[in-house]
Amino acid sequence: MPTRTAAPKSKTTEVRSERYRIRFDRRAQAALCAQIAGACRLVWNLLLADCERRYRLHKEYGKGTALEGAVPVDKSVSFFTLGKRFTDLRSRPDAAWVRAFLGSPWGRRYRAMELSWLGDLPYAPLRYTAKYLADAYTRFFEAWAAAKFQGQSLGVRKSDGKPKGFPKYKAKFDRDDGFTIPDGVRMDGDRLHIPKVGWVRLEGSGLYRGCKAKQVRIRKEGTEEHPKWYAYVFHEVPADRLKQPAWTGAVGVDRNVGQATDSEGEVYEVPDDPKLDANIKRKQRSAAKARARSKANGQPMSNRGRRICGQLKKRQRKKKRRRENANHQASRKLADTAHTVVLEDLNTKAMTRSAKGTVEEPGRNVKQKAGLNRGILNTGWGQLERNLDYKAGRVVNVDAAYTSQTCSACGHISKENRRTQATFKCEACGFKANADHNAALNILARGLALLPKARGNGASARREALGPCLLPLAMDKSTSPTREQGMPTAQGPPGSGAWSSM
Ligand SMILES: [Zn+2]
């Protein structure tokens, strides 16, 4: 279960992650970390290949008849089972299934390999790979079941002919390497103990210094020549050390391609760097060429190709960091502005708004652009929502249909209200405003109409435990009359215009 939806055992602490740069004392430590990460990749690939072998046996011979020696083949892919298989692999390499696996076509790559060195590496991080694989299978099964429920299929992945979403084999230069210290984390000030590697120094803001560390993900980033190691530490932070959201108020947010506008008229820009984007495009083309070349002549990726892949990853990380930073700043500002944040449901939004309404240059390929918009909207703004889930007092989602065409003053709905992209002018009452601001006001009104029924999302429910001052607005009017000042009534019909948050 992802951390953000997991309910904390105690309401007095919450989990927060922080990223630290790792400074090694000795070069051998970095090499050992790389070895552990590589071993995790091997364990993942080997267990996945074995799962496929078991699935195939079951499909061919049916349940109960597919015997391995005298033992029926177990095709379970739970963490419990996969973890046991890893333990076999590490300490009982002569187990029946290991021998059967190595003898099968799926185990061909591993047959000549000496696997006893797995015993020299830390047990828990390697075994935890089985957890990630089990999770990947669970996600796949859920997606498969959901598609089946809707009478659809997942479709076939081009690269290997498997269904889309099926766990993938990990290649050496495909992704960032890493491993996880699942529990029993030892930290001492700014020093972290990595099993079998020893103590390393962590560099970071130290925001949660002294808080108990629950889990650490160690990751190698940067390029191949210049690797940088990071530790993502999940701290258990006492609630009184966390920044609290605003006590009162509500704000609506209209998210668009490139920027978001709240009902106070504040505009949040998505960082835009055309030079960086162009650079990424160029590197992507070169990387694709290098990949195609290596595939064509059956050779591993050339040194140049690997260098380009590293440069590409570096730039993509830069872009991601910028977007994340902007999202964090925007969500913090919103959480400071109001207790309740109303957002429109991005899926309904993308469906109800045509490409004409959201892209500045209408014309060709409106359908393609609609798909593109949906993509941009979702990738850019999903994170804002996740951040708000834990930063804001309460997050409310509303249907976004016609929010851009509705007058926030009188409720008149018409396409004609929106003659230009930027401005809104009501045909009925003459109300004039920035178009996004008007949409944000409509979103806020819809959210407030839902409030009495709306259940708190994320942090809100937990924060209710902190004291009467943080109770949901609609529920404690009697105890704190001041709360209502400047607050619109929750019962007001959407778009009634009887209130103003400005
Ligand atoms: Zn109007």
C-alpha cells in the first residue's frame, strides 16, 4: 500500500520523507552499494523469470498435475512466497525448485552463474526486492481485473509481447539503481548505517533531524561516470513538528496547461524551460538511435549510447525537480491560504473541455491535442493533489463540467461567455473577470455545496485529532463562531453569487 494512503497507527505521528545526498568515507563503500543494487536487479529478474516459468507450467499441465519432483508447482506471487524463494536462493541453492528453474529455458541465463555471493550481501534489502515484485504483480492483476470488468483488455506491450502493465525485466542502463533498507534503520545524527557497507554521512536540510527513521531507499542517480548516491529517508515525525494548514477558509483551484489559478486570483505557474525541453528531445532522439543501432547489430549499448542515456536521465531529473519544487511551493501556499482546498476532477475536466478551449492554437489534430492535454494535465497536476492531501486541512474534488463557461456571479451558462481564451464576460449580467479566476470561483462554489457530505481527505482526518481548532468547518460552528467570518455558507447553491471570498 502506498505510504500516502496508509493510515498511521497513531495519530500523533506522520510519515514524511526527505532526500539526502550520501557522502561515503571510502570509495569501496560506493562500489559495495552498486553491487547491492545490481544484486537486487538480479534477484528481481530471476524471481520474475521463475514466476513466468511457474505460470507456464500451470497453464500447460493444469493445477495439481504440474509436478516438480513430487511437489506441486506453487504459482503464488505474494511477498510471503517470493520472500521464501529468495531465502532458498540465498541459503539453499540445491532446493528442488532452484534446480528445476536453472534446468528450464527461463533459467538459462543463470545456469552458469555463481550465486553464492548473494550470501555476502545484506539479507533484508535483497529480500525486499520480492516485496516490490509482489506489488508490481498486484498492480498488474488489479489493472487486468479492472479492464476485464469494463469488458476491455489491457492491450499488448510492443517491446516484449506481454500485456501492458506486466512487471518488466530490469536492464542495467534502463533505470536508476537502488535498494531499500526496509526496517531496523540505524541513524546517528547525520550518519546512516547501511548494512554491510557501514556508516555514511548524509547531507540535507535536517528538517526532521532526530525523528525516527522507518525505512530508507538508497538510490544511485547522476550519470554513469559521475554517479551520485541519495538516501530517501522516511521519518516518523511527531504531529507537533509539522506545519499546520490554515485554520479556516476555503479556496478553489482551476488547473490548466501551464498554470493554475485559485479563487483568490493568485496564479501558480508551471516552470517552463524551452531550452531544456529541446535538449531533452534531442537527447531522446540520439538515445533511440543508439538503442536501435545496438539492437540491429546484436551488441550491447555502445559507450556513447550509454553516455547519452545518462545525460538524458540527468536532464529529465532536472525537469522533474523543477516541477516538484513548483508543486511544493504552490501546495504550501494554498494550505497556508485556506483550510479547505477544492480541486476539479482532472479526468472529467479533460473529457468535458475540448482541445479548442485549452490549447491556444486551435485547428489541426484537435483529437490528438485533446489526448495530449489530458496527459499534460494529469502528469503536471497529480502531484499537486498528492501534496495537498497531506499539507492542506481538507481536499474536496468536484466535477469540472462547464466551470469555464459558467458565470460565477449569476450562474448563467453559455459558450458565448467565453469569447477569448483569457477573459470571461457574462452575457447575462455583464460580470467580467479573468477566465481562469472565474472557473476557480465556480469550482470553489461547487466544493462548498458538497462540504457537509464531503469526507476529509488525507491529512484532514488525522489532524482532527489535534484539537477543536482544527475541526472541519461545517461541523463546529457552534463552538467557534469566529470561524464563520468571511466564510461562505456551505448550504449556498453553487454559483449563487451570494458570497465572495475576495
Ligand atoms: Zn453573469
